[in-house]
Amino acid sequence: MKKLFDEVKIGNLSVKNRFVRTATWENMTQDGKMNPRLFDLYEDLAKGEVGLIITGYANIVEEEQPNAGMFGIYNDSFVQGYSELCKRVHRYNSKIILQVAYGGTKTKYNVGARKIFAPSDVAELSTGTLGTPMTKKDINYIIKAFGQAARRSKDAGFDGIEIHAAHTYLINQFLSPYYNQRKDEYGGSLENRMRFLVEIYNAMRNETDSDYPILVKLTASDFFDGGLTFEETRRISKKMEEIGINAIEVSGNIHGKGESLIGHEFEGYKIQDEAYFGRFAEIISEELKIPVITVGGIKTYETADKILNSSNISMFGLSRPLLTEPNLIKRWKDGDRKKVKCVRCSKCRTSEGNYCVIFNK
């Protein structure tokens, strides 16, 4: 019988348990760099026995920032602060991975004051933001920036790096037939729509080494007609394993409306009350040999344990519950298995930073 506190491997990286703090936008930095408040936040997660911590997303080019207060990784000046972060996390035998992203048109931040790239001239559905369709020169510029971000991640001491290819950010838009209307080698067939992501991975691998863990976060589906389908995500996942990705996190494009979609069916699969995307992740895990991480709506130890022992899912991601209780995993490890305190009210985004306003006033 598998246990949630078993050690798990991501490539050659050993993680002490199956719990992941998935990338969470903290909105706590003015310049993209570490500060005392962020050091304390991440140290608390490590003290709280989180096996693998994935950072809030970091922008890879200086001119592209989809949200205020996010991390940066667009030049070498970030390495020193992140080196200190990694040292603090490693003191508690937790592992830490840097998430990197190009947000694109999934933003309302500083729109009009900057150029925002997109695969095509198609507005993002939730924001209405239009981007500038990318030339091949633009594509190569962003691919190179992802590669350099991976080099900096390794130099800083991060245990790996995660590509954010979900949530209608730029890479997700290249994958989606709704957003990607291109007629060149980056559009049309799924193989062509995957090309941008594959080339980003190759650039990152070339800037690190064959053993450096590279993960990818994918959306299970765009969850609307004409968008990326789950069947396509299954094919993308297989391609990612084939080229050398070390683990896949399965998420979705339902920010802020997860509860409203519970019970709804997409392509014959339901959004669940706990582990929203659990069924999608389970199917992908059955088709791959690399670890699959499920994230979204996990409320109880028992649910994670049941999924672990009835599927090939390897790891379980939490975000909002760890804003409420950074010591949650330690609490569960020590035998207090009560469900998470987080009530999923989504009030944790504030102008002073993203934190639980109910339990951590």
C-alpha cells in the first residue's frame, strides 16, 4: 500500500513526501526579488513539512509582467536572492522548484503600456486583452529567455524548474486551437501547436543538463468549445514524456470558479468536489511512467490517500490551504488528520499581498 509520506522521485530528485505546494502568486515584491516577508513565507512552508515547494511564477523577460508583485528571473541579478531562498528551504529537507511563465494576454495589468505577445490576433476570453501576434523573431526571443531562466534557476540552487503551460498563459494559447490561428509551423495541427513548448523545453535542457528536473504544468482542457481538449492534452503529455520532461502537473483554466463547475461534465469527465482535475490526472498518469501531480480542491488527507491508492498519481498539490495553514502537512504527519481550514472563499488576494484574511489576520 502506497503512503502519502513515502519518498518520491522526480528524475534523480528525491522528495521526502508526496505533498506539493503548487505555484501561488504571492504579490509581495516590488522589484521581483526576495525580501524578508517572502523568506519567512517559504521558510514556514519548509518547516511545515511540505515535500516540494513550487514558487510563485517568475517572469522571464523584464518587459512582460502579467501581475504586480510577482517574482522575476529575467537577468542574473536575481540569482543571489534565490540562492539564499534555496538554502533556507533546504535546511528543512524540503525541495524547491522555480516556476517560470510568460503570461501574455491573461492579464489586465498595465495593458496599453507595454507590448504583450500572443500567438494570434484573438482576445483572451476572461480579460478581453488583445496581444501582438508573434513573429518568428519574437518566438525565438522568448524561447531563448526561457532557456536563460533555466540556467539561472540551476545557478541559484533550485532543485528544478517548472514551465507554466496552463491557465491560458502564452504557451497554453499556442497549444489551443481557439487562440492559435497561425498558418505557419507553429499553428494548425497539434504537432505544430506543440512546437513552441517543445522548443522551450529543448532550450532549457540545453542550458542546464540531462539530469536537471524540468516539469511542465498543463491544463486538462480549456473547458470551452473550440479550445484545447482533454484528448489533446493526453497527447501533449505523452510527447512531453517522450522528449524528457520529468513530471507533469495537471491543472485547469477555472480560476475563481472551481466551485461553480463542480459536477459539470467536460468530454465525459466530471469536475469533482475534491481534486477538481483528479480524474483527468488519473487518466494521464495511467498512460505515463513519469510522476503526475494533481492540484485543485483537495480538502482532506483521506481523499489524497484514496486517490493515491486507486490510481498512478504520484503527488498532490495544494495552494490556498497552505496560505491558511503553512504547517498543514506537518499537522497531518503528526496525526491530526482534520480537513483543511481553508473554506475556498477566494478572499486571499489583497492589495497587501495574497494571504488568508480569515485565519491569518
